[in-house]
Amino acid sequence: MSVQPVEAGQCDTPRCDGRAETITPEGHVCANCAREIERAYREAERRDRAGREGRE
Ligand SMILES: [Zn+2]
């Protein structure tokens, strides 16, 4: 039996087996998920701003 290296951790995204590499507001996730989360956040932020400015 070989000793496993200290695990960096697994991606926090459910059903993702990636290795956690990036810390995001959603948790410690792999690079792929980090990109997805960043995009989602930017999208939400844009929608939020557009909604606020568009009303009045
Ligand atoms: Zn992931």
C-alpha cells in the first residue's frame, strides 16, 4: 500500500470529481467550476444592476 499524498481536496460542486484548486464564494472548487461560478456571478450582477437602473 502506498501512502497517498496530502489531498488538496475535492471540488465542492456536487457530482464533480475535479481537484479543488480555486476558492470561490461557492466553496473550494476546480478550475472548470470556478469559471462557471464566476460567469454566473457576473451574470447575476449584471442583471441586478440592469434591473435597478432600468426601473427609474
Ligand atoms: Zn469542479
